[in-house]
Amino acid sequence: MSGWRRRIAVTGGCGFIGGAYLRQMVPRHPEDLYVNIDALTYAASPERVAAVAHEGNYVFERVDIRDTKAVVECLGRHSITDVVHFAAESHNDRAILTPLRFVETNVVGTANLLESWRVVAKGSGGRFHHISTDEVYGSLPIEGGEGFTESTPYDPSSPYSASKAAADHLVRAWHRTFGLDVVITNCSNNFGPFQFPEKLLPVMISNALSGRRLPVYGDGMNVRDWIHVEDHCDALDLVLRQGRAGRTYNIGADCEIPNITLVTMLCEIIDQREGPLPGGRSRASLIEFVPDRPGHDRRYAIDASRIREELGWSPRHEFRQALEDTVDWYRTHRAWVENCQKSDEFRAYAERNYGERSGDVS
Ligand code: NAD
Ligand code: DAU
């Protein structure tokens, strides 16, 4: 078929970031076709793309990226030019419980996708964009030390981050060996609507709204560098269209916060909106320090100078306002959160993860 400027396969488009990307890009680029390729694992939610599901430049395909035959067939049938690759097992606590699943999806799945695209899209002039993480660089000391740059050596700590590092290496190898046009972006911690309630913010917001304990790992002084998911997606759009072939771009919004500070902020915001708990207690009284996550990196921080200077990107969300808006989103979407939490699979995960930390379930 002709008529589209680009024919872009977006893997993992029913996930948190892939869904946000499609909600922004499908209306922004009506000249491009977006083919959402997703296996619909526990982490998927078709509601994330409901807003664009009926657009003429959007198609959904249920395909597992580990299935070579299905991937080749799908990329070929849609004459795919470009791939934006989000699909992954993305949660560190699960990587401790089921590490091989991370190797299968993130490493083998990425190799399979790359090789399928190499064969199918040869000569299309398209690009392979790997969505990666700042975790490939390992941990920074809490005091001092600049943020990760694109030349910081890889030093991953967890099965998740090691699998993403391996995938980055594969993407670079396919560029150097086969001359493919690839770009890699390494981003820090995202937050915003529709994040699955196993990650820090949705766990804390939904527990605080229900008056349940707030399980903070270790001493709560681990630092994460937060970015609103829409700012991340704007950066991805620029890199796909204007980034230099073979290049890596780090993405971050200069927003480093210790976990305990962030959880306390969330409690204040929720107390303001919902009133205090019975007895006049703040939700901060629900905070409970629980045994640490093994391999828990102390601090992440991104130096985003390259993408700011080369591509003119900057984040448009102000952190405090975006955090309040995110809390309000979860307050008005409690049914979506409860739906994510009600599967046997989710309960089994939560019991193992939090049960092993304190014997109590989140
Ligand atoms: P997510 O867990 O919310 O979504 C992952 C999606 O991939 C789901 O829709 C799932 O069904 C799909 N998927 C999983 N295995 C698949 C397979 N074998 N075949 C096809 N589809 C499959 O993930 P997310 O938080 O949206 O992260 C998306 C990407 O961004 C990941 O590659 C992650 O490593 C990266 N990243 C995430 C963050 C973050 O803060 N969440 C930060 C930096 C980078
Ligand atoms: O840095 C980018 C990465 O950010 C992405 O590559 C990952 O896909 C994404 O999951 C995220 O990884 P983290 O492990 O940093 O995110 P998570 O939300 O799981 O945890 C954030 C911090 O909060 C981390 O220091 C662990 C802590 N934590 C997390 C949970 C779920 C708690 O203290 N309690 C919790 O219940």
C-alpha cells in the first residue's frame, strides 16, 4: 500500500509509555501510519490507546516479538518502514522473581525484531528506534558526580537493566555490521496517567487513597530522576525524525528526588484533596520502611545536554503541577487501577513481592 509517508511499527503500544506515545503521535502525524504491535501481557491495557483506536492512521496487531514468523509476516504485510521499539518486561521487582522472562523478551525479542526488520524493510530508508533506560549505566553515588552522559560506561545491576543493556548492544551491532539506521534513547523514570500499579507512584497513590500502608524500600534515600511521560514522548518524536543515525540520546528532566521525599509529597497532596485519615492523621503515617530490593541502584541522574543542544528539546511539564495532575488522574480512575490489580497474576506477584518484604500484602 502507498500513501503514507512513514509506516511505523510501535511495539508495546498498549504499555504505559507506548500508549502515551500513540495518543500523542497518531493525531500529530496524520501522514504516517502507526501499527501497534503488542502481545497483551499482564502490563498491557487497551484503554491506553482507546482515544486513537478509531483513527484512520492507527492499526492494532496482537503479535509476540519473540515469534519470528509472526513478526516477519506482520512487518511485511504493513510494508513497515520504521520501528519504535517499546515492548519489554519493564519492572525491576519482577525481574528478581522471573529473570529469564526478561532475557527472552528484552534480549531475544529485540534481536528477533531487529533481524526481522532488517530482512523485511531493506531499502525502505526507515529507522529502528530502541527505547531504553538510564539503568544501563548502573548507580551513581548519592553525593556529587554528574549525571549519566551518552559516554558513561555500561554497568547494569539488575536482570532488567542487564537485559536492556544487552538489547542496546544488539541494536548498535546491527548498525555497525549491517549498516542499519538505528537510534537509541536512554530515559529516566517516567510518571503520568495509566502507569501500571506496580511502579512507585501508582502503588503509593492507590495505597494512600485506600488508607493502606506505603512500603518504602530500604532507607528511602534512593534517588530517581523523574520525567513526565509526555515530555519523554516529545523527545522520542524528535529523535525518530531528526536524530543522527547510530547515535544515542539520554532523556531526563533534571528532577532528582529521594524516594521518601516523593512519597511524603504525594501524601501531602492527597491529604489536601481528601482530608486527613480518621483521627486526623496524615497519610504520611502510613509510610513503612520495608526490606530493600536486591541490586537496588542508589541514584540515577541524566545529563540531557545532547538532546537539548542538538535537537532543541526541553520538558514542558512543571514537576509539582504534573505530580498534582497525576494524583488527580488516579483519583478519578480508581476503577482502571482496580481492574489492573484484580487478576490472579497480579495478586500472586504482589503477594510474593511485598510478602517477602514484610509478610503483609500491599
Ligand atoms: P510497560 O510494562 O508498561 O509496557 C510494556 C508493553 O510491552 C506491554 O503493553 C506489553 O504487553 C508489551 N510486551 C511485553 N512483552 C511483549 C512481547 N514479547 N511481545 C510484544 N509485546 C510485548 O512498559 P513501559 O513502562 O511503558 O516501558 C516501555 C519501554 O520503555 C520499555 O522498553 C522500558 O524498558 C522503557 N523505559 C521505561 C521507563 C519507565 O519509567 N517506565 C523509563 C525508561 C525506559
Ligand atoms: O530509570 C528508568 C526505569 O525506571 C525504567 O527503566 C523502568 O522500566 C521503570 O520501572 C523504572 O525503574 P525503577 O525500578 O526505578 O522504578 P520503580 O517505580 O519500580 O521504583 C522507583 C523507586 O521506588 C526505586 O528506588 C524503588 C522504590 N520503590 C518502588 C516500589 C514499587 C519503593 O520504595 N517501594 C515500592 O513499592
